[in-house]
Amino acid sequence: MRYNLLRLVTTGFALLILTQCDEKRPQAPGTATAPAPATAVPAGAVPAAVKSASGSPALVTDGLSPAFLAVASHLELGGRDFSYNEAGGTMALAGLLDRIMQALPVTERKGLPADFTVTKVFQMLGLDCITAAGSSVRRRADHDYHSRAFVYTPGGRKGLVTLSGNAAAKLMLLDLAPQETDLALEFPLYLKGFSREVLAMAADFMPAADKTQFEAQISQPLPQVGVSIREILEKTDARVGIYLKLDPSRKMKISPDAPELPLMDGLIVIERLGWLVEKVKPQIVQMFADPQVPATLTDEGPALLDSVIAAKDKFSQRTDFAEVWRDLPSEGNACLFASPRLLQTAGKLIGEAMKASKQSTGDAAMVALIVDWFKPLSARGHAVVMANHADGVLMASNTSIPMNSSITALTAAGVLAGIAVPVLTRTQVKAEQMKEFSDANQVISALELYALEHHKYPAELSDLVKEKALQNDSALFVTDPATKERKPWFYNNKLSDSDPGTEVLLASPPLAGGKRIVGFHDGNVRTMSEDEFKALQK
């Protein structure tokens, strides 16, 4: 089924490109259609560049898009980059995929709910509320870049887009963040609108029996809290602020082999979530009362927040605040700030971690180039603000990298690749290790069966196949991750019932990462390092 859906999506995208679904087809001669309703353009929506005298960019008069004027009013014309796109093709693609799905044989659609449509999924995600989007980039006098991106939703935000919260408000970091903040992160926890839409649509996709069970589960109060998942989703409308300051004078290590990290002082503020905090407060207090938790919790009440607000050394009094925050809104729904010290520390730690890891010459050279490229970018602080508007969502940033549409796409691709490649590699390694675990358990079980019948272990593992304790010899070999060569298990045939269970019965050759899979006389199987394995042999 998954291959058919993949073919469906691929075909849909190909057809969308070929037919340009977001473009209207020319009208045939002699036919008439009702004129499209005029879209009101907000007052002041026409950008200054359009209103200027001769020499300004000329806008078309026949076919001028009101959506373009609305998007452009939030962007800057005349910089180094400007892009605009109308999103009509998104829902056209959904409709096209639905038509292709309906044309598939019933057997190919087996497993999908009867009323499942791609259009419903797109609507649940809120993709149908986006009319157009655009971005602009301007280089500043200090050689940083001021970038803006706007998503136009004239009919209101839906689905995932509602997660950006309600109306923009004054950013908390301006009143709460200490002056020496190195990392400031604010984001909304607005689940009200999204949860109502998604829960309703998710239930529509379910069979009646599953729907009843689903409704019962999310409506059941959680133990020790007394609040149901539905209530949490439908009531949560909060804002979170996290403000961290590096303390280079104090160091910590996550593991013996890891580079030293600077300790951090932090302030976390959660607004409009007191109704839930009060319910989970007993569990939080009990958790911190555990002597093994390396932290203490004290309930200061409103006094602590009052002292933070009353502090004189605020983030807005930084010497670089005017430059970092120039042309960025003071009201928003989310923001991110990273100081030069944080960026430089991160670059240094990445370099140290890469040096400590065993890499090929080519990989080490590539990492060195990336670290060198990163250094000038950390000379100044970076800031990003997201703000809801009546007609859409604005993202504005001051960074050392121009965040235009192309760079954003490449950055996203790089991030995804950076995540995907290690994940795929780890998945492959994990799959190999899981197979060896399974084989080790299978061989140990066969050895126990053999010993039960013969009162001793066999001289060779191959005897397990001869005596029908194993169907074949596939589990008697381990695949070397480097050479893909099949190698036999190390097998200790000298053990007897009187030997302790901690004795090694089976062991693989070194696998990926220098690990071995080791099976013990008591039937346990676990992974261990080469040093741990050698220590067992002494």
C-alpha cells in the first residue's frame, strides 16, 4: 500500500508541475464566466516603491493580484532579494491526488477509511488557509541582513498555522530577560483552535468503534492530575520564555569523553498556565524531593517574578541591543536571540567534539572548513521574531546569513540531511545489532536445549544444526559491519552447570562503534565495549 501512495504523490507532483495547477487556463472564445469577486486591499497596502514617481518598478494593471499588494506591504522592495508566490496549487494538488486515488482499484485503497481524502488532510494541516507568501532581504550597513517573510491568510489561520498563537503581544524578554542573556527563546503553547479542528477531523477518519474508544481515552482524567487530555488541549493558551546565560568560569561534562561545557544560569517563565501548574505541583515537588535529583526546588511565589521585573539590568539595555533588534517588532508571538558568546562557544565545542571523534581525513577537513566558515557569522548576535497579523504571519530576522527563500530552502535541506544521514546510519547499525541480538538469543536457547538432552554443551556450534536444535546455520555467523564478511561467534564450550551465570558463553566480533554483543551463561545478552569485554576475560 505504501508504494502505491508514494506513486500517487509522485504522479501528483509531476502533473502539478506540467499543468501549472495554480494558473487559470485561457478562456475559450465565445464563452463567458461570472467575474471573480474583487478582493479588498487594505488601506496603505500598496508599497512605497509602487507609489513613487517615474523610475519605480512598474506594476501590471491587467491581472494585478490584490494578494501581491497585501504581501508586499509587509516586505521591503529594492533590497538584494524579493520573492512572491501564490499558493493556489496546494489545494489543486490535493484535489488531483484525490481524483487519482478514486481511480485506483478498491484493493489498492484497502486499509484507508472510506471517507479519507488528501483534501481533508491538507485542510487539517491548515494549508488551505494560505493564499500567498513572499520574502525580502536587505543588506544593512553593518553587513548583516534584515530578512522578512510573510504568509498571507486573509480568511484567518487554520490547522497547524493556529499554533502560532493569538494576537501578537509585547515580547517578554524586553521586561524579563537579564542584560547578559546569551540565549532567549519565546514561543506560544496555543493548542485551543488546533486541537478542536484536529480532534474532530481525526475522529472522522476512524471507524465507529475506534472513535468511541478514542473519545473515552482523551476524556478520561489522568491519574494524580485530575485533568483529561482533551481538557489540556482545549484550555492550553500559554506563552513560554527561556533565558540562559553562560558561565564560562564553571564547567561540566556530560560524559568522560565529551568536551567540557560551560554551566548556565537560567530563567524559565510560563505565562497563563497556572491552572495546570497548580494541579501538577504536588508531583513536581515530590520529584525534586528525591535525593538523586541534582537540583532543589523552592516555592517563592510571586516574589521571585517581582524581583526579576524590578531588576535594573535588562536585555534591552545591552550595548548591542539597538543593532540586534533594529527593524524587528517589539510585539510578537515567538522570538529567538543568540549572543556572539553563545555562537562562538557552540562553534568551539563543535570543533572540539569533531577532533575528539575518530573521523577520516576528508571528514575532518570538511568539518574544519565549516567551523572556519562559521567564525565570522558569530561576531554579532542573531535575532528572529515571529508575529501574527490580522491578515497573516510575519517572520523578521537580523542575521549574518540572508534568509531568503533559496537560502531557507537550502538551510532546511541541510538540516534535514544532517538529521537524516546520522539517523539512517544509526538505524542501519541498530538493525544489524538487533539481528545479532536475536541470533545470540536463538543460539543460547538452542544450547540450553542441547545441554538438557546431552547434559553438556556441544563441542561445536554446528552440532546444534546436526542435532536439529537449530533449523539452519544462519544464526551461527555474525556479519562484520566493515567487510560484510560472515564470521563465527566466539563460543566457550568449556562451561558446565556448575559455572557461574556471569561467564561468557557467546561473543560477537567487534561490530560498529567497537561494540560486541555478548551472551552469558545465565541466558542474558547485552552490548558492551571492547574494554569491558577484555575485562571479562581477565
